[in-house]
Amino acid sequence: MLPSSHAVPICAPDPVLVSNPQLLADAFSEFITASAQLEASYRGLQQEVSCLSGELAVRNMELTSSLAENDRIRSALQQIIDSLPCGVLVLGRNDAIITINPEAMRLLGIAPLRVNKLSKLSLASGIDFAALAASQSEQLDTELCLTRQGAKCWLAVRRRELACSFEGQELAPASLRSIWILRDVTATRLADEEREAARRATALAEISSILAHEIRNPLASLELFAELIAEDPGARSQWISHLRAGIRTLSGTVNNVLSMNGENSLRMATIDLARCVEEAVEFVRPVAEQAGVSLRFVAAEAPLAIQGNEDGVRQIILNLACNAIRHTQPEGSVDVLVKPQDRKAARTIVVEVRDTGCGIPEEQLERLFEAGFSGTGETPGLGLAVCRRLMQQHRGTIHVSSQPNRGSTFSLEFPEP
């Protein structure tokens, strides 16, 4: 029994409910219904919480698996980068170094120390990467000559900016800016130098062979002419003419060989084409007199100026005139003409070398300007190839037309300045 001071007061029943039992029964029924609904809602809430807990556990497992996969991929990519045969340098914003693989450190000659800025890497390697970044094209390698352990080596460096987004899709993290690829090209450079040395040695051997072949017989003839001059003073002028012709033929041969194997471009200037061609014709006149061929020069009276090289033009005329004389029978003729020619596109100056010789077979015309091709096999086949090369350097063209037993015409077209 509780003390009287702690007795729970007993509420008196509602007189209305006591007087009306039906109303009391309805109220109790509503209470039971509400309790049932509340219990059902609670059970449903428990089920939803259980489902959400299961989904959350699955998502946590997937996230844990994804993070583990990312770590595995990152580790695999790092292993790939570290094992690449070329150097890899990845930069972030403010020239922060994100990645530098062991090959890059080896090529740059730095110890495996931590360098977190491009400026520090420049100091450690002695290479101004900032200047390279400012001037380097993304599509071309920049080759640097370095000295490593007392020996020269060549390093090819290429930079590529990383795109951060494209059509709303992120391609690279915003923290990445560029990637640099470094390759050791020392072996390639040395191989190129060896090939160039071998090419020059081969060219020198070819020049020596051609000159030995082409000069031997004319030199024997020149020696004979010199003896005849000494023994027969009465016919000295005749033998001197033959001697001059032989010397100038040899000069043409030497110039052809040097022109074909040389790499220097011609120095162009404004020249009087007619005067230059006439000087070349007079140079080969002793050759024509020795062969019994009439040599004639005809030029327009107006000045005919072009942008050209006098030595180059003389060499062209020397080759064409000597060929024409060689293939023309005694009593035949060779004409050299210089004239202007108007075309729709531009005005040109034409030089024609015509002969009345044996002509050129049609099947040989296509190969006539190939180096080493000779229709008779009696020459090294350099003269016409040199002519075409010199005309290309003059931005001009050379053409030939020929009829068997009726002669040939070589046409040169020079553009006016």
C-alpha cells in the first residue's frame, strides 16, 4: 500500500460514456483500429530500413571494390610508365611534377631524388625546360646535344598539352597540364652520320671512276697533240686548235661530274642571257671546228635579261652544243638561237639548240634526262641530267624534239624576272 500522500488519483468516468455504452464501444473500436494502423506502418518502416541497410552494404562493397580496382590500375599504370623505354614527365598546374619515370631520370642524368618543380629539374639536369615549353612544337621533336660521362649524346624531347575537356566530357584531371616524352636518339644520329659519310665516300668513288674513265683517252690525245706541235711547227695552228677543243671538252666533263654530285644551290642575279649564251657558244667553237661542223649563233637585238647564274647557263649550253656536235656528221650544222616568247600566263625567253645530226630514237626520249643513261654507251650519261637539274634551279624547263636522220632540237624556257 502506497502512503496516502502518494496515492494515484482515480479519474471519475465520463458520465456521458457511462450513460451511453454504445458510444464507449465506438471509441474503443477507433482506438484499436488506429493502433493496428500504427503497428502496420511501423513494420513497413522497419522493412524499408532493412532494405536500405542491405543496399547501403552492397554499395559499400562496390565502392570498396572500385577503390581497390583503381589502386590496382594506378599501380599497373605506374609500373608500365616506370618500365617504358622512353622517358616520361607529367606536369601539373604551376609546373608541378606529377610523374617522372626512371628512364627520364637516367636520360637527364639526375639521381633518383624528389624534384617537385620543373625549375628544380632544369637546375638538376642543365636543360632549360621553360625555354623548350615556350618554343617547342607539339608535333616535332627538339633534339638536344648533351655531354654524358665525357661523351656526346642526343636527346629528343616532345611536349604535348593535355586536353581537360571535350564536348562536356572530362579527358584529363584538371590538375594535369602536359606530358613530355624523352628519347635517346644517339644511335640514330650516329647511324645517320655514318650513312652520310658512306654516301660521300661512294660519291667520291663515283666521281673518281667517271673522271678516270672520261679523262684517260682525251689526255692521251692532248699529249699526242703537244708532241705534234713540238715536231711539226708548220701545222702548229691546227694542232693548237685540236688541243683547245680537247681541253674544253675535258672542262665540260669535269663540270658535269661536279654539278651532278654537288649539293650547293646556285647564286642568282640579273644576267644578260644572250651574252652568256654567246660566250658559251664561242667556248665550244674549237670543238665544232675540229669535228667539221658549222656552229652558228643568232639572238634577238633587244636585251634579254633573266634571274640566273652565268656559270650554270654556260654549262647547259656547253653540254647541249657538245652533244649536238658529237651526233652531227661533218659538213652538218648546229644553230643556237635566243629569242623572246609571249605566252598567255607569262613572257619567257627561249634558247634553242638545233642540229642536223642523226636524231634520237623515240624509245629513248623518255629516259634522255636520267642520270647515267646514255643512248650510245660512249658517255657517262650526265650531261643532259645536269642540264635538267640546272634548269630546275633556274625555275625553267627543258624539252626535246627529234626526228631520226633529220636532227634534234633542245628548247630551254627561262622565265623573265
